[in-house]
Amino acid sequence: MKQIDAKVKAQILVEALPYIQQYVGKIIVIKYGGNAMINEELKEAVIKDVVLLNLIGVRVVLVHGGGPEISEMLEKVGKESVFLNGLRCTDDETMDIVQMVLCGKVNKNLVSMLQKAGGRGVGLAGVDGNLFEAVRRDEEHGNVGNIVDVHPEIVLDVLEKGYIPVVSSIAAGVDQTMNYNINADFAAEKLAIALHAKKFILLTDVKGLMRDFRDEDSLIREVKVSQVPGLMKEGVISGGMIPKVQCCVEAIRQGVETVNIQDGRIPHSILIEILSNEGIGTVFY
Ligand SMILES: Nc1ncnc2c1ncn2[C@@H]1O[C@H](COP(=O)(O)OP(=O)(O)O)[C@@H](O)[C@H]1O
Ligand SMILES: CC(=O)N[C@@H](CCC(=O)OP(=O)(O)O)C(=O)O
């Protein structure tokens, strides 16, 4: 690694101070999508940003997806992935695999990486401490749930002790008889609202919200939530962006100060957003 002169390092830290001060003691919820977990190097960059923020006293909560990893595992056991309106149709066998992959593989991998980077992670599934309670969404999606209640106490306890909560998007049924598969964007949004987060960041595999998502230069930097219905009508927001943007709007309406959709493929994009005036990606306010 290229060494930076100590004077330069000191200068960089001093310049970062006013930005950091805004966030010390505040909660930031980061949704880390499976499509943004492209390789180990990029994952390490995300993890280091999270550890650094935690070390300087920002209360960071990581909510992760893992859609591509679930699909890969389903393929290995000979099951096809079926999506309806962007949500995975989840029969009982698929639900077992969703839980194994999200709560086992992806969650523990992120916790290990946090620890390797000098942080202290605690993995939680949305069923732990009754964090998320859900009801069945509809018959077509099978075991996919809508979160109807959030009990954030377990996350607050973990934060209080200085750990970094790493949350997977599984919810307990309200009657506790079964668990549900929850889209990770929805789970993160609900948690950001319940925790009164200052900021909610969604890391994905595009630069942000684009006027034309095939054109990398058409990034929309700022969106007022009142502009969203118009953008939907124009067809600017489509596919996987529809639920994502709905999450952003709901989070702002429910009191989260700013919400950002940004590119998890850019190394250290979290720090770039937090430590600069210009920021990165699309900010909703
Ligand atoms: N206006 C838009 N700007 C950016 N992406 C868009 C837009 N409209 C649709 N999309 C699609 O939304 C996708 C991101 O949503 P999704 O695949 O669900 O992300 P994730 O897996 O990170 O949750 C992009 O890869 C892109 O194909
Ligand atoms: C109901 C539903 O679709 N659940 C998602 C949960 C994981 C997820 O959302 O992961 P990404 O953020 O990586 O897409 C799924 O089964 O794929």
C-alpha cells in the first residue's frame, strides 16, 4: 500500500472533522445490496468505511441483502428463482435456503470481515429479539412478508455496547409460527425509521437514480420526494428502482433526514458521501 506522509494524514483528518462532527452519536443505516457485493476488495472497502465510522462514534447499522447468493444456492439444488414485482416467490423449501444464505452465509461473512478490519460486529436476523414482525404479503409470493411492527431495542442495545449490528432481512410472523422473507430494502427502511436514523444509505450497483438508467451520465443528483410521482409517471423510475425509491420516500416522510441511493461499486463511497459537500449518488430529501 502506498504510504501517505504523516503531515498529509493529519491534514486530511482535520479537514474531515466538521463533516464527522455532524454524525458523531447519530445513527446511520446502510443497506448493502447483494448486487453491490461484487468482489472481496470492494466488500473490504465498504467494511472499512463502516468500521472507521464506528470507531469515531457514529452508530452504524448494516442491513444486508444477498439476492444473487440466494439465487446461486437455489440453482445448486436445482430450483429456479421466480420473481414477481421484484420479490422472490418463496415456497417452504426456498424459505429454508433464504434463511441459510442470509442469516448464515452472508451475515456471518460480513461479521467476520468487520472483525478482521478491527471492528466488532454482531449478526442479527430480523427474528432475533422480535426485531421485525410480519404478516404474509399475499398468496402468490408464498412466504414473503410485509413488516407490520419493528422492535428496535435489540439493535439499540447492541449499538449501546459499541458493536456494529449486522441485520438480515428475515422477519418473525406476528403469531411466531413461521418466518418470512423480506426484501432487504424494505427491512432497512423500516429499521431506519424505527431508529430515527439521521441518514439512510442504499448501496446498489448503479450510480443512483438515472434519467435513463442505460446512460451513466444521466444521474439525478437531488430528488425532492414531491417530484417522485412525476418521475414515476414519466417512466424514469422502473423495475428494481420502484420499490427502492418508495423506500426512500417513506423514510423521508417518516423523519429520516436524508436518504441516498449510491454506487456500492465505487470504493469508499460511504465515506465520500459523509465526508464531502458534493456527496455521491442521488440524495432524497
Ligand atoms: N432510473 C433508474 N436509475 C437507475 N436504475 C434503474 C432506474 N430504473 C430502473 N433501474 C434498475 O434498477 C436496478 C437496481 O435495483 P435492484 O436490482 O433491485 O438493486 P439491488 O439488488 O441493489 O437492491 C438497476 O440495476 C436498474 O436496472
Ligand atoms: C422477498 C425478497 O425478494 N427477498 C429477497 C431478500 C434478499 C434481498 O433483498 O437481497 P438484495 O438486496 O441483494 O436484492 C430475496 O429473496 O432475494
